Amino acid sequence: MRILSRRRLLTSTAAGLSALVLADIARAQSATQPPPKSVETDDAFVAAPVSIEVKARPLPSFDTSDRSRVRFGSLEYRSGLVLTSGFRGFGGLSGIRLDPKGERFISFSDKGSWFTGRIEYSGREMTGLADVEAAPMLAADGRPITTHGWFDSESIALDGSYVYIGLERVNQVMRFDFAKGFTRARGEVVPMPPAVKKLPFNKGLEALVFVPKGMPLAGTLIAISERGLDAKGDLIAFLVGGPTPGQFSVRRTEGFDVSDAVLLPTGDLLVLERKFSLVAGVGIRIRRIALASVAPGATVDGPTIFTADLGEEIDNMEGIDAHVTPEGDTVLTMVSDDNFSLIQRTLLLQFTLME
């Protein structure tokens, strides 16, 4: 789903994957850790990633009318950045995943490009991005996925060195092994349930979460559609691979659509959602759903822990991730997709989860 304007304008077969993921649940290398610069692939076609400069302007407050306010539902605002770059391909960020320290990141655009780098901090506040590189996502033949007509990369999940990317327009998922060349790794198409191909155009898989060892559904890839609806009007979702593959639903209320999800160490699933209308403008929320409630045939729901609208510093928020600080704070990081529009922004926001 694309939101075409910003505040000023608005205010006026599962089994196939099971074999793939269960054999490699515990991957020693993290996808967020780049290889030494000397590491090369065996394909001369693939150019090295391009280093780019990304400028960051701080957002001292989240509430646009009350800078002293820091609490928003169950979240406490930490810091935020408005990101810009002279690199023509920067923007359209549809998701983000961080290393356990909340520093190194993998992000990507809906036009099939990787962006990797490092978040810089001063104390608990983000100050900028460093070591940022851009590279095209590559298909199995070593060519950019866009040459195959595959684009609208909208969702991401990590399993060790494996990176899963959901392609909304073609309703398929690709898996990249970052141990084999980092962003120059070639992607393979992951077998998905036949119902995935039947999801509506431009409303397909918008959120991916891989469940690690030690949790219910370990080894499962959870895939949630943006607005693929079941017979009751709820959002269609899938359990792919793992111990109990199948289909389930996420209760849809108040016209919200899914834009991303993240699994907390506590075993709760946070679902980031958004809605847009010419009358009400943009709204986002986060719901907290117990992972233990997710099962084939279930319709899951959970309390809303955060809401925001154009009274706060939001845009088209499409990505969410979580990490835990050495002090024990659970930090949520959100990123927005500017749709490569001059009237939208790329925002990077961080909050502390207080409850």
C-alpha cells in the first residue's frame, strides 16, 4: 500500500520450506555482520556495493505540539532522525532489522535494493548513520531481481545468516544467505502455500517473522498479509515450515492494515499497522499478540499498546524491529517509506517499551 502524501498535504507449499528452515534453525553467523572486505563472490557480473552518504536531522520530540511529552501509550520516545541522501536510489524503505546491539542494520527499498550500515548514538539518542552501502537484490542467476519483474520488496525476517524478503507484487518470498557474499548473495525462491499466490494485488505479504529456537513455533516463518481478507474480513496469515504449518487470521479492526511485525524475547508478537484516508489522514498503531495464541485455524488479536497520527512525527511507517540494551531496556525502532516522494520523509524513530 502506498501513501502518497505527508502531513501538510493530508492535513489540508509449506512442506518445501520446512525442509529448508528446520535443517538450518541455528545459523552461527548473523546476517547483520558484514564480511571482511576481502570476501568476494564467484560472479564477475555483480558489482561491489556502493558507499553512500546519508544525512540525519534530529527530531527532538515526537509530539509536534508538546515537546515535553515523551510517553505514548506503552512507549516512551527516545530519539528520531529525518534521513536524506543525494544518492538517487535512497528511499522507499520498507523494513529494517538490527543486530542485538541495535547498531548494525539491514534495510531495503520497495524497488529491490539493499541498504546496510550502522546507527550512531550519543548516549541513548541516535545521531546519524555511518558506513551505509547500497546494493541490488540478486536473483539466483546473479542478476538484479528487478530484471525478472520482481519488485515491491515489502517484508523482512532474519534467521542467523539467512534473510527472507517478501515480494508483494508477485506474492512470493526469497531467501538470501548473507554468509555467501553479504548483500551480493543470490536469492532463492521459497516454496509457499498456494493461497499466498491468491492474495490481492498490492495487498500481499507485508510482514515476515522467523521464530527462533526456544519459543513456541520454533523454526516457523510467520507471514502476514497487508490486506488479504478471509471470509470474516480478517487478515490472512500463514505459518510456513516449523512444527505446525497452516493458515491463520489476524483480527482486522478500525480499518487498519498490517505493515510489519517483530517478535519480542518475551514471546509476544508486535504488529505494526497503519491506515490512511483523505478525511482522517494517516494513523499508525501497534498491537501486542501472544505468540502462544498463534496456531493453524486461529484468529488472533491483542491489545493496542501505541497509537499515533499527524499530531506526532509519523509518516508512512513500514518497518519495526526490537533490541534489548545492556541496561535491559527493550527498544523499538521504526522506519518509514517515503515512496520516493518529495512531500514525504524517511523517518527513523526509537522508543522504549515500558510495559
